[in-house]
Amino acid sequence: MHISTIINDLEIRIDKRTELLSIIEVISSYGKTYPFLLEKYGNKNYVIEIEKRFKKFKNHKVVQLFNYLTQNTNFCFSTPIQLFLQLNEDFSFSSLSDDFFSKKLNRDPKVLELLSLLSNFAKEIEFDIYYSNNEKKYRHFINNVANQLMGLDIVKFINNYYGVVEPKKFIVNLIPWRTYGCYGTCHNNDLYTHLCCHHKSKNENDIYPDNDQIFNYSSFLVHEFSHSFINPLTDKYSLIEEDNPIFSNIWDKMKELGYGNNKSILNEHIVRAITLRYLFIQRDDISYYNNQLETDENWGFSYIRNIMDSLEIYEKNRNYYKNIDEFYPLLIQNLVSEKHKVK
């Protein structure tokens, strides 16, 4: 099974399936297509070990199929991670989410071909031996992150804030070969935050520092887990159409950040606002809160204070609003009514 630990109902793991992905990404052309995602920054020795050990497999059929998907589809950021999490624990493949297959991968048959080969590929490269031999290293990564989350009951906050009734499993999956971005994904009732090597430590060998004053793990986890709750509500209510010019004043800035439609801009605003509310309510660090708010506004998230004002109404009236689903329409109503006041 996966090497992991549990702290306050939060599982921190190095998932075997995404570690198999790491090998393929490192020896494939993925880094040439998306060089900013595979920079050697804080993880140089870790990545070099992969390159040396597995470079002889760079012409393998699995890698060729992966190169095809990288070059011919929108196969980047969280999409490869989501795909590999569709595998069973032993890398066998039973089924693929039709919604994910259609929307993210255009039902390309080469995706299914790739998945069908991964179990034998893992055996051929002796992946289980590699994974087992790295246990000490993986536990070091995991323990460093766990140490920074000690005493922070993130799962309790999320369950209370969103009014979660059906139990969810919260998983922090460490992605030490990637050096940019963190991703929130979900599969059934398993909610994932995939935490990349994204800090600014000056020690290039320190992938997940245990005392990083720059990188706040807890705020990233609240942010990424929140997407699993907010994104479905935006889809459910569809209260702001794509041709609505509500975000015209910040459109160019948002597009530069990778948010190219109203839905993604709205989701990111709400999730960032909730993350700020978490920092304000739960963390005794107003300085970090103020710096993060200033950063978000400088990046163009002009509606974030408006949304936080609405969230305060939600927080003070939980006897009436049992969960975020019930409050969501009012949040959007307040946002739309205030749009002309945003500068």
C-alpha cells in the first residue's frame, strides 16, 4: 500500500500511482513541453535519481504514448495525476470516469491503451522495489509536512465550514518531482490535495522543509480541498453565464493566471476568499493573512473582499444556512449587485 501517515483525520501520503507517473514524466518529453513544471528546484537529487535509474526505458511504448498525449492533447497540470488515480492500487485498470475521459481527454483511445500497459510497465521497471527502497526518503517528506500541520485540524474546519454530512476522506498527496503548482482533485468521496515542491527554500536539497516560513501548507490545503466543494456548486447553479461581462475589468489579468472563463474566475475568487477566512478565523497570523490578501488583490482578484463580506454573513447565520450549498445563491447575488462598485 501507499507510504503514509495520518494526522487529525488527514492522510499524508506518497501515492504509488503518482510516483509511477513521476518516472514517466521525468524520462518523457513532458519537461520539454512544460519546462516550468519540471524545474530542478529543491528536488535536484531526487529527480536525478529517477533520470539515472530509468533513462533506459525512455523509448518504451508507455513513454511513447505519454509523449503523444503530452503533444496532442491538453495533458498537463492536474490531468495526468487525475488519470493515474483512475488506476487500481496494483496499477491494473478497470474503468475510467466518463466525464473526465470526455471533458479532459476528448475520449482519445490512446489514453485507454496507455492505462492498459501500466501494470506490466511497473513490473518491467521493478517499480515496487524502487518504491520500497525509497521509504526512508518518502517518510522524511511526509513527516516534514506533518510537523507543519501539527495542531491544525483542517478536516474539522472544512467539514464544519461547508456543512459536510456524507463522510469524506481527505488525502494530501505529495508530488516531489513537480516544482510548480498545487492541485485539488476528487474521486468519489476521496478528496485530494496534490502538494508540489513549490516552496522558496534556499536549500536546493530541501524538498519539503519542516520549518518553512514562506510556504504555508495549511492555506494551500484549505484552498485545494475547497475546489471539491465550490466547483460543483458553480456547475449546479450556473448563475453567471459565460457571456456575462462581470469580470471584464479583470479579464486580462485573470487570463494571464490561467483562468480563461467566467466559471474558473468565479471559482478561484470564492476559494481564495474562503482560504483567507480560514487564515483569519483559525490561524493566529494576521500578518500572513494581510500579506495574502494584498497578494490576491494585486494579482487581480478584485471581488475577494466582496465575497469575504458575504461569507461573514454565512458564518454568523449558520442556524439558517446549514451548509454552503444553501448559501451559495446569495453569495452570487451579492457579488452581482456589487459589481459596479469594484475598481
